[in-house]
Amino acid sequence: MAVVDGGTEAVPGTIPTCVHKCYAGGMAETVSVREFRHNLASYLERAHLGEEIVITRAGRVDAQLGPVTETRSVSTSEDDGGGDDVS
């Protein structure tokens, strides 16, 4: 794996991990917005499985992604039947 923008480059069929092993020991992994966008599906799956992901922009914390702790009703402006869109 090659280091890309503070994270790692994705290998098809794998979930990227932080080169700093940030998640080891219960810490959230920190990734740049660029890395997050590049591997969005993988990070969403990891959050679904219980991991917390901290997203940075220009070196500053911008957002945090993690598992849903309670069931919520989600409404969308258009229902395409796919179930992937969240408003």
C-alpha cells in the first residue's frame, strides 16, 4: 500500500487502514476529506461495523463518523427504493 494524503491507498477488496494504526487501542482513525471521499463506501461500512472515523480538512477536525446508536426514522425527498440515500 502506498501512503496517500495522510492515509493509505485502497487495495481493491480490502478496507484501508491508517498507516499510524490510529484505531488500535480504541482510538478513532483520522482521515483527510480527500481520503474519505476516495474510499467513502469502505469508511461507511467500517462505521456500520462500529468503528469511529474522524475526518479532517486542512489538518483540522471537520466531522466524525460512527455507528448509529439508536434507530432513527429517515425521510427522503425522493424514494428510489434503494435504501442508500439519507437526508
